[in-house]
Amino acid sequence: MCSMLKSIGVAVLFLLYALTANAASLIISPTSVERVAPDRAAVFHLRNQVSRPVGIEVRVLRWSNEGGVEQLKPTNDVVVSPPSVRLPPNGNRVVSVVRVSKEPLRSQETYRVVIDELPDPTESTSGAESVAVQHVLPVLFRTPDTSASEVDWRLARSHGWLMLVVENNGARRLRLSDVKLTQGGAVIARRDGFVGYVLPGLTRQWRVGRQDSYSGGLVTLSAKSNGSAIDAQVGVSGR
């Protein structure tokens, strides 16, 4: 059982935000949650936007940094309710997420709430395989004095791509969005919207443009991180 859950966790981690074969039936709000102690509870609002019932299953996984590698593992420290439900056509439901651990919260704890839309049983006789849609939502519990992210930014070249390398040396998870690189007043690379998360102690990188858009020297990085604006001068490492 543990082996199966571990495999599920790895699959969730690497397929996060990937497109699935079927369109999602649910609208979920909010798409991420952060709670400051002593607050230990949060809710997600689910709405079934189709004219047929939708079955869902909900579980929570601990999201951590172990030896420089992101891990998703089963946990009993946080629970969800209900763990499964069938939403009527155009129906609504609230899913609660509660930290039940008796251990004092130290700095921060990060989790992923995984909501699976179950395959429509009426489509199983059509001859085509029905694939469930999966939603993976980050949940953070932290203390009021958790320090902000301390981030090192740099660029790298890789197989013709210009990569933004982000190293989080702080105690708080970093959420990165709306990345733009400019040089000489011209935009040389950008990624609009949500880009990704970086847990404390980890380094991640993302493609932001083609390598030939960069002519050398420093560029100006503009982005949003945990809701705050970022403005930094960054250069390329490596050849």
C-alpha cells in the first residue's frame, strides 16, 4: 500500500498542471491556501459545472524537501473532509482541510491536497478509455514569525534555451509567477501567469526563452514572488 501511495505521489509531482484527456468538470476556489498559526483549518469550494453527477475523491500528501529532492508522502498530520463525495449536476460542496497534529508547528509545513474527478461510468461502454481529471492544490501552515524567502536568481543556457534558476535559501516556500526579462529596454524572455513553487533548501529552473534572445551581460528580472514584486539584475552562469 505504501509503495502504491509513493508511486502516486511521484506521479502527482511530475505531472502537476499537465493537461489531461478530459476537460475538468469542477471549478475549485481558492487554488492555494496559506494559514498562519494558530489557525489550522481551511476550506476549498467545489462547483460541478456540468449537467451530470461527478464523483470525487480527496486526499492530502506531505510535500517536503528530503536530501534536495521534492517528496510527496502520505500523512496523518492533516486530514480532509469529506474524503469522497458525489456532486449533483451543477452542485456545490465544501472540502475542509484541518491540521490535526498535536506537535507544535515549527516554521512551516507544506502539503498538497489532491482532488480526483472519477471517470464517468456511463462512458465506460463507449469503447474509449475514460481518464479521471486530477487537481493538485498547495496548502501551507506556518508560524507568524516564519522568515521570508531568501532567493538567489541566475540564468543558465541549456540546449538552446535560456533557463531561470531559482535557489530558495530561506525558511518559506516561494511561489513564482509573471516572469519577464528585459535588456536595453527590450523584452528578451517572459513567462506569464503561474510558473512554479520552490521549497526551502531547493533549487529549481524553468525555460523562459530561447538562448539566442540573450546577447550577454546583465538583464533585468521582473517577477512576482509570494505576492510581492521582484526586481533584480541577473546574469548567465556557464557557457
